[in-house]
Amino acid sequence: KPNLAMTGEITLRGRVLAVGGLKDKLLAAKQYMIKEVIVSQENKEDIEEVLKEVDLKDLTIHYVHTMDEVLQLALVKSPFVSSSKSAKKKVAPKKSVTKKKK
């Protein structure tokens, strides 16, 4: 999606971890006209503190736990749903061809 930003760390197992410096990151997102930001659920209290100091009304903040949630928010098409065309498409098995010896 355009106008979407994310901050956080991702583990190899897909967990989204908290990060620091959110005030500056959110102010930068606002400055560059980002409309939505994805952050770790673990940062919710930090962001509530920032919201007491800074007006971020135009910014939608999504709190996530896993990378699956990030993908659902960030991508226009879901990577989890297979295309109906590719699901229905079947490939015929190849026939083996043997040549006769003369």
C-alpha cells in the first residue's frame, strides 16, 4: 500500500518486537505524509505517551504481534489466498517417447 510505514524488529519465527525512538519515527511519518504506521503491540504504551505530547490525528496506527498481521495490512492482495486460476490449472503428465532401432 502507498502511504504505509512500519517500524519494528522481526524474529525468524515472525514475531514483531518493540523498538525505541518512536516519537521521532512518528513525526517523520507525519512530515512525509504517511497515512498509516504499523508498530509492535509491545510499543502501545510508548505510543500513548507520545500521543500526549504530539498531535498525530491524521496518522492511523496499527498494532501487530506477527508478520502475518503485517502482510495482511501492508499488501493489497493477500499472499495467503491462492489464485483461483492457478489452483484450477492442471498440467498433463509428459508422455515418454521411445525411438525404434533400425
